[in-house]
Amino acid sequence: MYRQLRPLLFALDAERAHGLAMAALRLPLPSAPAPDPILAQRQFGLDFASPVGLAAGFDKNGEVVHRVGALGFGFAELGTLTPRPQAGNPRPRIFRLVEDGGIINRLGFNNGGQAAACARLGRRGKPEKLVIGINIGANKDTEDRIADYEEGVRAMSPHADYLTVNISSPNTPGLRALQDRGALDALLGRVMAARAGDGPPILLKVAPDLEPADIDDIAELALLHRIDGLIVSNTTISRPATLHAPNATESGGLSGAPLHDLALARLRDFRQRLGDRLPLIGVGGISNAQQAYARIRAGASLIQLYSALVYEGPYLPARINAGLADLLRRDGFTSITEAVGADAP
């Protein structure tokens, strides 16, 4: 059915089509089959029925995140949420690269702010059998960006199963500078101190556009500050020479199929430096079970997707779940945890 609807959706502005997708999730939906038990695992103190998660950016304000479990997701990450509401960058700011299976966005952390999200999440409560992450960021015009992350940790901790510190979006000027060693050391120190003793796990989301020295520094500081995991990776500012879509020259972060190889390479880099000392979440260009399985064998305990939903439809996570279970059994694994890092040194 989605393949029949897709041309109609693609005839609309990308942001308007996204609004229709959000509205559809408020309707009664048929539930996908429960994930195969072989996919269940426990990471950073949380139980995941499926390793397939919804990446941040789809539900920025926590309006429908509680509904996505019906599609087969084992976890979902809302946000990015900033302390104060902000409109983001001018429209148009989302561009489909249909010929390449990609998307460019320059949204700029558009969201309704953390206070409104807290009120909404407080009324609804946490859904059962769906792990909820909250992705936090800094306001564009703030003078002390690290203070914004501290505020985000304190405000959103009561509503999150885990928190993600997003310093890797390319659409907030200067934000990626927080990945530099000195700034990252200060950030992680203050963020971890802001978390209460029984607060949720804290993950760090990094960019794919990193040099080897940056990867070394991030890996070292992640262990030093005892964060709970890394999300590898965000969108890229690079533009592969293979792109053919007319919109390929738009500014912003590139996601979807063109990001696949770069994101997989960064995951392998972090696995090589960290081994199994820190859980990794693989993100970027995953659109089928084979690609998800390759990311797991490369060292990801969990994976996330978003752009692929635009091209493959809302029940993609259920199809990936079924395919992953088949691939694990084909290769003789009795649990997904046995496959994590199977191809890593």
C-alpha cells in the first residue's frame, strides 16, 4: 500500500508530508508481529525487545513516540529538544534526493522546548515494552551551550529511559566544535555531574565527519567520563561524488542511503578503539535487514533508522526484525548479543 501512496506523498513538500505521517500515527494502526525472542537483549541497564530503533528527528516534541512500537520498533528517540522553544531555520529546509535514496535537512533544532515536552510526556507516561530516549541540544543563541545540556539533563531525566547528548548536528553553527577534545572534556564532565545518582543512562551522538585523532579523543573521553554509550553517527556535511539528485547541492546534513558507507566506516573505527567496553548504536543509511545485520556484526548492539522510512514505508522495522532473526539463525547464533562485533578485530 505504501508504494502506491508514495508518489502522492512525494508530490508534497517534504515537511508537509512529514506532518501527514505524524497525523497517521495518531490513528488506530495494525500492530506488527512481536519481535522474535532471539532479538531481545539488555544494554546499559535497559531491556530491548528489538535492536531496531527510531532515530531522533522524526518526533521532535514527543507527540507520537508512544505509538511507534506498533511498527516494530524496540526503542524510539524523540527530540532534539532544547531548553527554550525555537523555530529553526527558514523553509524549505528538508529536501528529498529521490534518485539517491537520501535526504538533506537543515532544520536547526526546531522544537517546542523542554518544558512543553515535559508536560506532554508527564500526562502520557512511559509506554510499556518500548524504550524511550530523549535527545537534548543547545539553543542556537545561547551563550553557554554546556549549561543548556546540563539543563536538559536535569529537565528530561524524569521522562527518559536514556538521554542522548547531541553535539553533532551540522545545522547549529559551531555546535560540532563541542567534539573537540577540550570542549568535549568539559561538556562530559558537567553533563555527568548534572545527572542524579539514579538518573538515566547518558549517550553521546557523534558526527561521521571525524578525523582519526578526533575518534581517538572521543573514545578516550567517553571511557574517562564513564558515559553509557555512543551513537554513531549523525548526518554528514560531505557530498559523495555519486549523487545524482538535483537537490544534492543544498546545504545541510545528508542522511539516507548515501550516508551508509561513511557511517559504517565510523562505527568500525569506534569499535576498533573501544572493543566491547562501550555499547555502540549504529545509525546512517540502514534500509534492510542485511544492512542492519552488517552494522551489528561490525560492533553495534543496537541500530536506528529514520530516512529509510520515507522510501520503504512505516513497517520497515518489522521487516528488519524478521530478517535479522533469520540471519542470526542461519549463522548459528542463539542470541543477537552473540553476533555483536562478530566481524570486528
